Amino acid sequence: MSYAPSVKTFSLIAAVAVLGAGCRVVPVFSLKGKKGRTCASDFLDYTGGITHHVLNGSGDGTFVYDPPQSHIDGIDGLYDLKTGDFWWDVTYLDWFKTKDEFRDGTGTIWKDGDMDVGYRLDSLRADGSVRQYELRTVRNPPEALLAEECARGYTVAERLRRALPRVVGTVTVESLGDARRVQLVLENLGALPTCSLQRGEDVGAAPAVRAELELAPGMTLVDGPAERALSHLDGWMRHGFDRNPFYPSLPDRGHRAVATWTVRGEGPLQVRWQAGRAGRGTAIAI
């Protein structure tokens, strides 16, 4: 199973979500030579972040000091107060598993926290090997700029919400003489499929798509079980379909699922469905 299709889908959605919002899309973490590895965690490691180092410096962006950690020999570096470019180097004592770590990057740094700081880390191990990482730290801005940053975040979050699957269910009843045919048509009018990402379907993490017919007392089901398993429904982002408001010429593929029952007897019918990540729905037919 590959992460690639899901990563590609999310990357495209994110790129659209940030357009004009004053934000940009960057990878949170990547290990050189290890494709597809991601990790969402705090990237200010035990040596301290760049803000911590600058505050231990001379006030002009330079810093050279001995930290309290017993395994570190020294830390030195520079933060350019005009461009936001920085580097710092951490040297370790001979007995420690890491010999040296060098970072260089750029970002906006304030006294009360880091914001939008990205850098590369070259880590020299005791066995002579070198590991390379690309890391990013994002923290809240100063209070005076917090409202503006929250507004940007809301814009991006709302655009991401609109990409979610949106399933509409339609129930029809057809007379067959002494019986009736009940048909449920589910249509996904959203951008993402009902599994959200292909990876969710591959590993079984996404809720299934299913439908169930509930009969009134005295009614009988002629064919099959009352509950039917259905396949996940694609969104227009994956294949496109005839009700896509932006690209009406795209073909109708994969965004519909149909369940049909034949029943005998009179009375109201209730159809319930679970449409994966698109949620649940209910319809009543007389």
C-alpha cells in the first residue's frame, strides 16, 4: 500500500486552501533519503530553539555559550536581525552518541516564541555517519498580531472543510403490482471521496458505506438482506462527474451508489445510510 496518492491529494487541497490567505504550504518534517516519512511533533529539541539561543547571545543576533546540559560542549551561531537567516552549531562531548549538529535556515523570530521557522539539520554521529533532516517550527505570533493570524487560519480551515465529501440521498418507490421496489441513490457532491483519502480505505480506517431498509409492521422483504454494503463514492476531485459546478463537461464516474429492495405490504418505509466520512442520513417513503 502506498501513501503517495493520499499525499498528492492532500498537497493539492492544501495548495488551493492557502491561495490569497497569506499562508503557504511546507512539509512539516522529512528525512533525507526516506521518502514518505512524516512526523507531527515539536521540533524544538533538547538543545533549545533559535529564540532561546538568541536570548542567550549578545543582543546583536550572535551567540556563543555553554549550556547546562552535561553532554554538550558548546553552542554558537548567528541570527540575522534583518533577513531572518540563521545558523547554529552544537558540539557534543566525545562520549556522546552524536558528535556535532549544524543547523541553517530562515524565519521570523520574536522574543515570546518562534513563528514560521524552517531549517536543515546535519547531524554527525559517533560512527561517522551523517543524517540530514528538514524541520519546521510554527508558533503563535505576539498578541498584537494574533487576531490577523487567526483570521488567516480560519480562512484556510474553512476552505479545507468545504473539500469534505458531501453525500445526498434520494429514495424512490415504484409499484410492481403486489409489491414495491425501493431504491436509494447516494451521490457524493463533494471534492473528496467518502473515505476522504485513499489510504483510509486501504487500511480500513474510514467508516464503510452502507444502507439499511426498515419496514413497517406487517411488511415483508422479498429479496436480499435489509442492510446492504456499498462501495465508497468518489468525489469530483478524483474523477469528476456531471454535477460538478466548475467542470460540467467532466464524465459521470464513481460518485454514485445504488441500493434496491423489493417489499410486499403497505406502510411507511425508512431508509438509513452511513456514507463513510460524509456522515449519516435518513429518508422516509410512504
